[in-house]
Amino acid sequence: MTKLVINKILAACAIIVGVDLVLFLALQSSVFGDPLARETNFSNSSIELSMAAQRLGIIEGSGHGVLDFNIVNEDLGPYRISLGESFEIKNVQQQTVFSTAAPQTISELTTAINQSGFVTASLKEPDFGARNCIDIDLDAFNFEVDVSWQKPFTATVINRIHPVKRFVSSFTRLVQFDLGFDRMSRPIGETLFTRGARSLAIAAPSFFIIFLGAFLLAASSYERKRLSRLLNFLAITCMSLPALLWIFIIRQTVVIDLEWAPLRAFSEPILPLFVLPILITIFIGIWPEYLLMRSFIDDRMKQPFMLAAKAQGITPQRLWWRHLLPNLAGPLAQHVALNLPFLVLGSLLLETIFNIPGLGISIVEAIQNHDSNMIRVITFFIAIIFLIMQAAATLVARRYDPRQRSEVEE
């Protein structure tokens, strides 16, 4: 058993690392394009680019002055210099007056610039000469800048962090619950706590009532044909209409027509604002759960061990408590484990309609704003919760299913 637990823990750790690695490659690396462009929604603002680079951990520090640019003749200029795959100098008419392929080192670039006859460049410190040209930052990640006789310019050298180091560092911070900041420089931890609590205020009671209520309906309707037919009819009828339509019908009736629920912006007191979304969630979610519970009960009741127990004359109460319920524990636990982590996401529609700023809305906002830090943190924690629920469901199944216990012993 100990070996199994260790293997499960190692497998869970591998999955968590793998999930975060995929998120890092997709959102914060250059595998699928420039992460700064995605993060800033392709903005040209030097401030946004610089803040995004530091927020994503692409650079460390604010850079150091490395290269002074000056106009050779005060009668000439201003000039626009740009540094990318090549170094170019353009005049006021945007005509290229000098161009050269960007050398490998800053020292070589300095020599090439001084041969142009238009702009001179001088190293502030000789130690910078061996640095790579890609480390030069003309103006906070804007690789073009204007230089005139009255306005000389000093470029900086930035300290880029290797992608492997960035991933290890960011993953270490995640597991230490140092979640960093979102695109608006707000602490992600505070946002998750505040908005997650609002989403759970809808999802947690709704799920508990749906789960318990669906099981009680399925159990009470078993072997009661009239009640079973009535509940099946109601389930099929309610499920035949889209959930969005039911939300609008109930909202229109309860809030607008009958005025039984408040219609106002999200503000104190907030508890009354959660009542109607919870009731709507229960009404929409209980019918598919009821049909699922019925299928679970019907399947178990037809098993040979249940038929043998009936043939022995065991009372219905004992049959349910000693034989049926323990055998339902495993599949029900697996069902809960598969659905519980996504309850918060499931409340997104209700959060939007009832103007409740919950976690579901935060996910949509993060996707719309290309907020990779927020997306990565939320997905990371969903993966952890999913693995924890899967482990708990496995333990419950092995506790009540002797077949799984025997497989572990083998």
C-alpha cells in the first residue's frame, strides 16, 4: 500500500509539472510567438512592454546604461536608429542612410556605428563590450529611437533570464503560493481568494443540494412506477430546453414580474444576491443528476450479488444500507471527483447574468486581456484540485470495493 501511495504521489507531481510546463510554453515562451506581444495585446507602449517583461520574468532589474549615441554634425539630424536583425540609421525623410547586419557583440556593433559618419557610439564600460547585441534595449523594448544633436541617447543593456531558469523559478513560486501579479498589477492571490469565495458561495451549496436531492429522488422513485414516470417526464421536459432559456424565464418571473429577488448592482448586503443563482443552479442541475443516479441504482440492483441478497430475504432497509450504498460509493465518488473542480467554472453564466464578479468572470477577463499569469495560476490550481479529488475518490472506492483492495494487495 505504501508503494502505491508513493507511486500515486510521484505521478501526481509529474502531472502537475507537466501541466505547468505546457502552460509556460504556450503562454510565456516564444514557442508560439512573442509573449510580450500577446501579453500587451500587441501594444507599442514602452511602459507596457517593460512592465510585462518584468511581470513575466523575462528580464530582471531595470537595465544599465551601456551605449551612448551622439550626432556627428550638429547641422545633421535628427536620425532614427533601429536595432533588430540589422542596425539602421534613417534620416528625417525616413530614408536609410546607413545599414549593417547586427554583429554578435556590442563592441563590434560600436565599431560599425562609428564607421557610419552620421552617429557615434561609445561604450560606457568596457566590460559590456563582450555582451550580445540582443541584450541592447534602445527604449524599454521599443527597438527604435530618435537621436539628435540636442538630444543624445544612452541605450541600456537588459539582463534576460534563460527560459529554463524562468520556468523553474516561476514553478517554485507557484508551489510556494507566491502567485505574482495580473496584467493590472493586482495581486493574483487576493483576486483568487475574493472572487473564488463568491463563486463557491454559489457552487458549493448548489452541488451539495443537487447531489443529495438527486439521490433521494432516485432512491424514492425506485420500484414506484408512477413516481418514477413522473420524475422521468419532468427530467426530460426540463432538460429539453436550454439552460440559458430557463435562466431567463426564472429571472424574468422571479425578479422582474414578482419582484421576489433583488435587482441591483453587486454591493452589500451580498448574501441575498446569491439566493436566486443557487436556486436556478439546483433546478437546472438536479434533473441530469437524477437520471444518472437512477442508472447507477438500476445497474447495481441487477448485479448478481444484489439478486442473491434479495433471494435470501434480506429486508429492503438492510439491502440498501449494507449492500447497495457501499457499492455505489465508488462510482459516486468518481463522479464527484470529475465534476467538483469545474463547479466554479460552471457558475460563469449565472455570474455574468446576475453581475456577480466571481472566478468564472476572472477567467474570461484573463483570456480577453491576454493575462497569461492569471490563466496559468487558475489552470494550475484546477489541475491540483482535480488530482486531489481523484485521489480521494480512489481511496473511497478502495475502502468500499473489496475487488479494488484485492488488486492493491496483489
